[in-house]
Amino acid sequence: MRRRRPPRSRPDLSSGTSSGTELSAQPDLSTRVGTLTLPNPVMTAAGTAGHGAELGRYVDLATLGAVVVKSLSARPWPGNPSPRLCPVPGGMLNSVGLQGPGVGAWVRDELPALAAAGARVVVSIWGSTVGEFAEAATSLGALLGGRPAERTVVAVEANVSCPNLEDRSRMFAHSTTATAEAVAAAREAGLPVWAKLSPNTADLVEVAGAALDAGAEALTLVNTLLGLAIDAARRRPVLGGVGGGLSGPALHAVALRAVFDCRRAFPRAGIVGVGGISDGAGALRMVLAGADAVQVGTATLADPRAPAIVLAGLRVELARLEVAGIGDLVGAAQAAP
Ligand SMILES: Cc1cc2nc3c(=O)[nH]c(=O)nc-3n(C[C@H](O)[C@H](O)[C@H](O)COP(=O)(O)O)c2cc1C
């Protein structure tokens, strides 16, 4: 049956790692996202931590819950013209445009280093048609089969927050049908599928339901908000891709709302919260809203140690609250009047 949350294991108070604080018993940070158990709930966010093990110079990748890599299509994709990034009040805009080496080159060139680092990897995939989603997923599944690094990849995140050429370039995630089709296609990889949804729709909960009905084990909430930066002196848009995606602190409240609403609608779904998290308090808010796990994006561009900082901060928050583990807090804010 869909939307069933596997039972949580009893908190293991002996399993903590050092937080740098004087704690008598370490809270259990392990969490379940769909059928997957992660040692802790803090991950990188797709597109903000390189394609492979680049972040390993700053963070021990094995200590993160998972590393989510930049979205990959079946074939190499050049992305958008520069400039691609622009700081704005409360965050930044990007129009990177999903530049990537393609699934095949990524498995050959990037996956071995991630495996050597001991990372658990979530592979984000995208396509501009349902067929391209299926192609990316099928080729990922085929390329991983039989490789020693196979077990490194623990899930696929279907980035459905991208234009659908078969629907006048409307985002997949703005349509229940297109989302369901893309998620079904992503299942061709033979791995658990998470659906990365867009906050740019009033139908977020309906789209989330369609993703879960199509077999997604978890919802990743949210991708960037559509935005625009204008260069007044030159009287033109700043970014080469013209429009961009807003991320960072300005997105945090939007992401919290998305997580809150989806947790309320789908009490048993896996939910990963992402948007404007830069410290343990932000991660805690996301968990209280209903997230089983969180991803750190823009903060990593400012400080590559950000995911580790968030993890250490969350550990301190849990100890301060004197809870046995994350499971005691997921969705706790739902109970408020
Ligand atoms: C430079 C940049 C590139 C991104 N690339 C991707 C991507 O390839 N795939 C994806 O699903 N999301 C991508 N995102 C969205 C992030 O994964 C995340 O959902 C969003 O930035 C919100 O989180 P944050 O506020 O912590 O950055 C990108 C974001 C940024 C800033």
C-alpha cells in the first residue's frame, strides 16, 4: 500500500557521534525516508554540491545522510548561457539550466570517487519528455547493475521541476498527469524514487498525491521559486537564461509550508524538506513541519562545510530538546491548534 511509513526502529542511545558538546546521551539521528534508512537526516541538495565528490575536500561525505548529485539527463546537456547566478535580497537566483555530463559519463567519471568516499548517493535525474526520464532511469539502472559501486546509489530523485516539451514547456510538476508519468518512468532505474516538486503551483498537494500514487516513496520539497533579476543600468535581465530560480533564506517559509501541507495530507509519506536551511535551527523547523530529512543547498555555495554545520547544529538542537531521536519530532508542529 502506498504512503505507508515503515516502522521506526527504537532509538539507539549508544549510536551517537561526537557533536562537540557535553551530552550524556546522544539523540538518535537515524531516519527513514520511504523504505530507506539513513544514519542521519542531513543531505546535500541537487545542483549545489557538484556532480561528484567535490565537497569531500571540506566535508567527510560518509558522515552525511546522503549526497544528492546534480540532476543528470540521459545525455550530456550544455545548460544555459552565462551569467547563471545572481545574488538577490534574501538569497540568489540561478539559471544554470541543468548542465550535466549525462548519466553514462557520470557513472564512469564521478560515481567511483563517491563510492570511495563512502557516501550514500541519491541520483537526481531529469528529462524534457517522459521518454527522456525513462531513458535516464533505464540507463542508470543498466549501468549500475553488477558494479561494485552499485550499492552506493540508494535512490533516484526525479527532478520534475523542469520544462516538459510535450506540454508547451510547462513544468512536469505543475501537472498531476505529467508528474505521475515522469515518476513512473523514473522507476525504470529499479531504485526507490523520490519526487522533487516545484513550489510554483497552487496544486502542490494534488501533484504530490499524483507522485505518490505513481510509486514515489518520498517527496522532496521544494525546488526553486521562479524569479527574475533586472540590470537597471543596462535595462535588461541579468541572467543569461533570462528568468531564474530563487533559493536561500527567502525560500525557507515557502518550503516549510509545502512540507507542512504535504505532511498533513500524507501522514505516512517520506518527506525531505529543502529550502533556505543553513543551520540546525532551520533543519529542526523543517522536521517539526513534517520532514523526515532535509537537504542543504544555497548555504553550501556560501560555505562548503554547510551540510556538516547543519548536522552538528541539529544534533545540538535535539540534545537541547532532550528527545530520544528525530522520530519524536517529525511533524510535531502538526499537532498545534
Ligand atoms: C545553483 C543551483 C543549482 C541547482 N540545480 C538543481 C538541479 O540540478 N536539480 C534540482 O533538482 N535542483 C537544483 N537546484 C535546487 C536545489 O536543489 C534546492 O531545491 C533549492 O536551491 C532550494 O534549497 P536552498 O534554499 O537550500 O538552496 C539548484 C539550486 C541552485 C542554487
